[in-house]
Amino acid sequence: MKKVLVIDDSALMRRVISDIINQDDQLEVAGTANNGEAALDQLIHGAKFDVILVDIKMPKMDGVRLLREMQKSRIRVPSLIVSS
């Protein structure tokens, strides 16, 4: 089963995306975050994910900055930008 991290500042969008992902038997939402800073904290402290879905516009740390910080920290997880 592939573990997914969903990052979005909207609680509603996190829930909708999570519900869609969890309908697939091969995918599981193993974590969520409401901004890039919270997501980076999970990743730095050892949380393991197979893929990340990240919104672009978020408070504290946006999706593009998160991807840059992941690259600097050598955190390599396939990531998809999800945005309205």
C-alpha cells in the first residue's frame, strides 16, 4: 500500500482529497498537514511517504518553498502540486 501525505491549508480540501485517495485499495492517506512548514517538520522527523500531494498557496510556507526546502534537505519523495 502506498502512503500519501496530503498538504493543504483548507481542512475541507484535505478531507475531500483524503476521501478520494482512501477509496483506492492501493493508496492510504498516512498523514496530512495544513501548510508546508508542518509537512516539512513531519518529513524531517522521519515520517515516510511514497508520494506527496501539495497545494501551492498556503500560509507560513507555500508549496513551492516546501519543495525547495525538501530538495535542500535531500528529502526525495515524488510530489504532485494540487491547486484550484
